[in-house]
Amino acid sequence: MSALYDRYQSAHQAHRQHAAACGRCTGQTRCPEGERTWELFESLQDAYLERQRRRTGS
């Protein structure tokens, strides 16, 4: 696996753990910390998927 993939998966796990423990985060809204973890996950996911698209040419 690549370092980017590992970071993307770690960010996803961090977001899931935060969301499960946070009393303020829901499926529609996030607390500031939840928003930060979501944005990091989203950014790394976008970068990973873009790299995959470039590799496969699609």
C-alpha cells in the first residue's frame, strides 16, 4: 500500500472514532473537531482517488 492510502485510511478511522464518541456530531452536522477530521479525510480521499484515476487513465 502507499503512504497516501495509509494516511487516507487513518483519517477515515479518526473521523469515524470521533463521530462515534462525539455527542454533537450527527449525519448532517459536525462540531468543529468533527469538521476538521472530515475535511482531512475528504482531502486525502480526493488526492488518493485522483492519483488512482491518473494511473488507470480514466
